[in-house]
Amino acid sequence: MGDDKMARLKTKAAKEHLLRRVRRQRLKYITVLPSLITVLNGVCGFAAIVFTSKGAISTDEFSYHKLQLSYFAMAGYMILLAMIADMLDGRLARMSQSTSSFGGQLDSLCDIISFGVAPAFLMLKILEHKFVTSVGLNPTVEDFLQRFVWLAAAAYISCTAIRLARFNVENEEDESAHMSFIGLPSPAAAGVIVSLVIFQQENVPEFNVIAYALPFLTLAVAGLMVSRIRYPHIVNQYFKGKKPFAHLIRVLLLFAFVIWSRQAALVLIFCSFAASSFVKWLYYKVIRRRGYLALATEPAQDAVEISEPDSSV
């Protein structure tokens, strides 16, 4: 009995010693360039929050060829710049074979700022601006709408955090495994909100329908982020490897559309991407399954109809 007790104590002491060594472990090496680009992603998200807090007043600070941008539109462009940084950091890390858990965690922390907090705050401030400038709105209705908008923003941030945490747990570093995503990626969800904001601010600033639709769209993309609907990886599926010649024509037409109207092109790209996989899922899971079940029950119904005259004879 004494020997067994001593063995258990030694085992417990060894485990405690191992845990202390793990706690004292320090991160010694990081990849500098991908990490800097990831930090740039977070800085762009913070800049979007700063621009959003200034309101909808037009500014000449970033004017080019006498082009004036509202602070809301500038916030949207900062989030788009964060998306570019988010695409580059992972690509550079895989090209240099320097992917690490540190880079993945840092990327998610910056993503929650740029694609979680910043779009939700942008949507919230735009609706607050619309409520302030609106005339004749019932105070009770206005209070209800403000609470609804706040809840939509909170739900969006929560779903973004859940989406990123789930991705960190289920992610694989192998490039061949990155052909699709489970759930709408957070940059694409933010792109739906941002593209509509930029289109409304630069093309139709007095068209309030887009602004009032933002909370509902925010809730919709929040639900798609935490769903199990599979979304394609655009770069890996459509730009890598050999593709048909018609694929090149479609890409050139898309670039021409972007040059002709970048605001409308952004809305088309992000909204169609978010809706496409959902429509496919709805078709295969609901419409096609119901049609299949209906076809499967038709022979039985026909047999009943055929047997009824025979039984009456």
C-alpha cells in the first residue's frame, strides 16, 4: 500500500511539474511580414470605427480630383482595405511555409475588430443618423427601432465571434483543405453591409430604404455565418489551376463592371456570394426534397386509384 501511495504522489508531482513548464513556455519566434499585414487588418478596422464615429459629414481630407466622400463611406473603404490585408497575410504565410497557431489567433483577433465590431458600429451609427434627421417619427416607434437596431448589431458581433472561434477549432493548415468554408466567412458578411453603405452614401444618399433594410440584412448574414451551409473559397476554386476559356470571359466582364461602377459591382459581388450558397441549400434541402417525396408517393396513390374500381366490380 505504501509503494502504491508513493507512486501516485510521484505521478501527481510529475504532472504538476509538466503543467508549470507549459505555463512558463514563451513564444520565441514569429513571422514578421504576415504578422504585420495581419495587424494592418486590425488597424484598418479601428480606422473604420473612428471614421464612423465622425458621422455622415462630407470631407475633403481624402479628396481626389474633387471627389468628396462621407465619413461613413470612408469607413466602408477602410473595411474593404482590411479585407485585402486579410487575404494577403494567410497567402504570404503559406507561400513562405510559416503558418503557425500564433498567426491564426492574431488573425481572428483582428478579424473581430474589422469584420465584427466595425460593420456593426457602422450600421448602428447610420441608423442613428437617420432617426435624428427623420421628421414626424413617433417617439415610441423610434425607441423600439433603436432597440431593434442595437440588438441586430449585438447579434452580428456575437455571431462573428462564434464564427471565428469555430473556424480556429476546425481549421486545417493544409492548403488542399481550404476549398470551401462552413458558414459565410466574416469578411463576406461584412462586405454585404459595407457595399450597401458605400452604394447608398455615394450614389443615392437620400434613398433611405437601403439604410432601413440594413438591420434585417445584418441579422440575415449573422445567421449565415453560424450556419453549416458550405461556401466556396473564391481564390482556390476559381482562380487556381486551369479553367475553361469562358471562365476568363466572365472574369473580364466582371472587371469591366467594376470599372464602370465600383459601388454597384461591390453590392453585386458580396450579395450574390452570400445568397448563392443559401439558395442552393434551400433548393436541395427543401424544394428538391419535397419534389422527390411527392414523386415517391405518386405510385402508391396511383395504385390506390387503380384498385378502387377493381374492388367495386
